[in-house]
Amino acid sequence: MDTLPAVLQLAKLEDLPPATEAPRKLSGWSPSLLAGLWTWLAGLVAYAAVTYLVWIPFYKIESKAGPRPGSFTEVLSLWQRWDTNWYTIIATRGYGYDAAHTTAFFPLYPASVRAANLVLPGGALVAGLVVSGVCAYAALVLLHRLALDVLGDEAGARRAAFYVLAFPAGFFLMAAYNESMFIALATASLYGMRRGHWWAAGGLAALASATRSTGVLLAAAFAYEYLRRWQPRRLRWDAAAILLVPLGILAYAGYCWHRFGDPLIFLSAQENWHRTETVPPWETLANAGDLLIRQSTIFTHDSVHGIMNLAAALGTITVLVLALVGPWKLGKENAYLVVYAFPSALVPLLVPLQTTYPLGSMLRFVIEYVPVFLVLAKMGRNANFDRLFVITAVAVQSVLLVAFLHNQFVA
């Protein structure tokens, strides 16, 4: 599928303007490009500083991360953690290496890392960090642009972009994970829907569904927003663009069928990552709470993870409800954002980890739920809330980043 026309279509605000109007159209993106750049640079500088200073708490103490690094390359290797290992393995060795585990990871991100690794020095980790860094910038720009449309003010749009990076799991945007690529593609698709560029939205959603399985849920937002605008009796030919959305996941299934003889091996692979049962979401929440109650103290590793992820799940549900009702609602014209985000947020609750912290990576998944940060940005118009959120989020993220760099599982 050629996605270049889709990307070009998304950049248009109306039908193709005369050539003399092109600079004016591009200048309309200037606030988002600049806001995204400054937020991105702030994150880059902060993460570089933490990476350099991360050994201070472990002076003369043995760390799980091993001996202190002695070179820039060894410092950079601190980001070679957890899922990053699997993405770099797929990028360098392909899905044939331990297919029972690797096939759980969708292909667009590791394929991009593989391509970048062909032209960049430093190996697959450097390629992964570069791909994620570029996608993080794109995600921040697109989130600012969408927020500018939804919230109607520059300050609110800047808060939305900053809040997602300041969030406790925000550093995963820069890590060699697929989060930033998925957020950029999903946000671009949602922006395309808002602008009525249905083919662009469908094409970008297809790429999102090739990055993470939850990208296919963008079809729900597409259907809702299209019908809201046109009604069933007035469907146009561009309604067929919704058929593009699942092409990413279907293409991956086709590859798995050809390579392994099982088009759904990526689903069975989830069992090897402790996602073996489907349960009602309230049962997952109750189980997570029960596990916390049965802990002898709230200061154990499992308790801390359980509290963070349960708070993330309950907080996400609450904020998504507030996106629809109450003083911070986004309005019915933006309900399609919740139509996408709410089912996405339910997925970790429907298929929990069968471990001592069933909500697992919920804290990380929150940064994918775009309307959460639009609502928080509206709440941030109150200076007291803004200070409370930023100080708390950045402080918690700093601790989690140190733990991540020292090879502790965070999210």
C-alpha cells in the first residue's frame, strides 16, 4: 500500500490550494512544529542528563544493571532494556528467532529499525532510539495540532503535548519501544478523521494496526465520526476507507501464515507473555485490588507495581468519562476520540497478565490514550492543578526512569 498520498492528504486543511497558498498552509503548522520541537528537546536533554547521573544512587553499591559504564557506547546500552531486546532481535534476526515470543510484537516498528540500521552506525539499539526519537517528535507535533483544534487555545495544546511527555511513563516515547510510532500514527489518523480526510485516516490507521494490534480499534472511531457527519443514508464512496484500517494486522497475519503456517500465531504468542485468559474488566480490577489487600506491606515490589497500574487503570477510566460529561468534557464533536480510547483501555483489563500484578504495563499504555491528555490539558487551565500534575508526574517519572535504566521492570 502506498501511504504517501495519505500523508500528503492529511497535511491539507482543505482541498489542494493553489501553489501560491502552499506557504500559508505550511505556516499553519508552525506553532505545532515549534511546540513539539521544544517539548521534544526538553525531554531529550532531561533523559540524557538522567542517563549520565543514574549511577549516583549506586555509588559503591552493586546494581542489577552491572558495572558502571566506561564509555559512551556503554552508557547508551543502558537503554537496551526489556522489550527493546526483542525489537532489536526481530530487527536483526527476524521472527524466526524464538517465534513463540517474537511474534507477539507487531512488525512495523522492528522493520523500521531494521531499515534504519542499514544506514546508521552504532547497531540496532542506536537505530531503534533514532526511529523512536523521530516518531516521538512527530507524535508531539500531531498531538499539539489535534489539541489546538479540540481545545481551541495554544496554551492548552502546549500542555497536552507536555503532559504526555511528563507523564510517569513518558520516557517510553524516547525508548526503543513502539509506543511513539503507534501514538504518532494513531494521532495522525484521528486528526485526519477530524478534518474529514477519510482515505488518509484509513491509511494511517492501517499503519497503526501494523504497529500494535489495538490500532484496529481506530475503525470504531472512524465509523462513529463518519456516521455522525454524514448519517447512514448519506454515505459516500469515501466511507470505504474504513476497509483500510485492518490491512496492517491482516498483512501481518498473512506473513505469519506464510512463514509459520499459522495466521494467528501472534495471538497464541500472548500466552507466552502471561496473557492466557479473557475475563470481565471488573474482575481484573477486583483481582488487582485483592492482591494488594493480601500483601503484608505496600512497600513490596509487587505492591508498588500493583498500586501504580491500578491507579493508572482507574484514573484512565475516570478521565475518559470526564471527556464526555462534566466541566472538562471535550464535546460531542470529539466523542469519536473516546470511542477509540475507551475500548483500547479495556484491552489490558480484558486480557490481564496472569501474574502478581495483573494490570502489568497499564501505566505505559496510558500514553497511547490521546483524549486523556486533552482532558488533563483542560484541567490544567487551573494553575494549581497544573503545578500538582507536572511536579508529581515528573518526580515519579524520574524514579521510574532510574529503575528502568538499572534494568528493573517498570511498565
